[in-house]
Amino acid sequence: MPRIGYVPLEAMDERMREEMRRCAREGTPRPESSAVRAHAPNAFWAFTDSWEAIFRKGVVDHAIKELCRVYVSRTVKCEFCGNQRSIQASTQGLLEQQYDELLNFESSDRYDERQKAALAYTEAIAWRLDVDDEFWERMHRHFTEPELVELGCFVALTFGQQSWLRLLDIDHHQYLAGTDASLAPGFRTPEEQEKTKSSPDYWARS
């Protein structure tokens, strides 16, 4: 069970309930994390509005932000977030295989140079790396300053959220169950999820 409980749907106002139904229908985020944030409506809406503005919308291509989001999941081992996929990113051509080599992105041929630069930026933020002029020349070669600001704010938001959610012991199929929107292959039912997590190849075991 989650370390901080889920707020029941009937305890929410209609605007919040509609957002919860959107989470169940579209995912990213899924309903469980939103139902925890609902304890503090100001936090619920601050996250929801920020997520809409800098993840679903914004100046940086959404598929790049999705790769960065899942890179953070792999880095902090947030299984709840790492087992979700953005439907919007998949419609833009992002393939499931592109999630497989995120922690080794520099040596992978699955990513183009712009994607690799975004992931290097994410890595530097998440791991507090020391960077040099060459690093910044690379960033400015691939991104405008508004794009770098948006991407930096997005990585900071998702790194903080996922670091927190990892502690809560929340999982999919626990709130507004019966939908599989945005769930990764192998997680779309409780039975699939149990089987995938018990596999020796499950990403969070490495």
C-alpha cells in the first residue's frame, strides 16, 4: 500500500475529478500519483499546470522530453514513472526500442545528435556533473536558449517528482483500475505487470 494514501474520487471537487479521469484515459501521469498529490490541491494543480505547460506543450519537441523523462526514471529507479509511456510521443514516432539504451545513450545508435545532447543535459542535471565550454557549445548547437530553459525546468520538475514518488510504494492498477493508457508493454494488466517484474531482464533489477 502507498505510504501516503490515495484521496478518494468522491472527496474531490468536479474539476479535480475530471483531471483524474483524464489521467486514467490518457496517462502520463497515471491516476495513482495524482491521487496522492490531491491531498494538497495547491500542489496538485501546481504540478498539473506545470506538466501541461512544459511537458505536453512547449517549444522543445515532446518526444525528446519523453526520452529525458524516462532517463530520469532509470536514473532514480522510479518504477512507477519508468513503466509509463507518453502516447503523444509514440504518435510522433518514438519507438519502444529507444527506451532500452537510455543509460548508454552516448554510445547508442538509437538516438540522433539532438536527442543525445538533450540526454547529456539531463545527465548533467541529474548527476550534478561538472561541465565545460565544450559541453555548452554542444548544447547551443542543438537548442535555442528558450529550449534550454524549458528543458532544464522540465528535467528539474520530473527529477524532483520521481525522486519523491519512488519513496511512496505506489503502483499501477491501484486507483481507477481497468485502464491501460500510457502503460509500457508488459504492464497493461496486473497479471502482465507481475510477470514482467519477476523477469531477470526487468530494467529495475539492473
